[in-house]
Amino acid sequence: MPKPIETNGFTPPADHALGRVRRTVALAQLLATVGLALSTIVAVTVVSIGVARASVAGNVIDNEGSVFTVALVLGVVLFIAMSGLTAFMLPGHRPKKH
């Protein structure tokens, strides 16, 4: 049976002597963090520009405001119900006994 992995990500194995590895690990983590931050900024910018140019919400609300309102309310109710169900199904949740 293979030996289980104690750590994950950029961390070196526990039995490995650390030398230049710390700098390499820190640099890899820094580059990954900067890359994720930049890609998030680019994605948010692209989506914002797309929404601004499309103005979909304005067209939907102008034509069928009542249908949009019902869909929005149903979406919020469904979101709350799924959140409650997820919280209820957590392993540490036990109902209170009176």
C-alpha cells in the first residue's frame, strides 16, 4: 500500500532537508497568487463590459417586469432553501431534543 501524502500544494515533503527549497516554494506561491489575482481582475472586467454593452436586465424589465420579479423571488427562495438544506445536512448537525 502506498504511503499517504502528508502535505499538498507547494510544500516539500516532511523528510526533505530544506535549503533553497524555501525560496523556490515562496516564489511559486507568490507567482500563483499574483496569477490568480490578475486573472480574477481580467475576468471581472470582461464580464462587466459585456453586461454594460448588452443591457439585458433593462430590456427584460421593460418588456416583462412581472415575470422578472417572480423569477427573482423564486430564485431567492430557492437559494435560501438550498442553503438551509446544506446547513442541515452537515455532519456535525444534530437536532435539539426537548
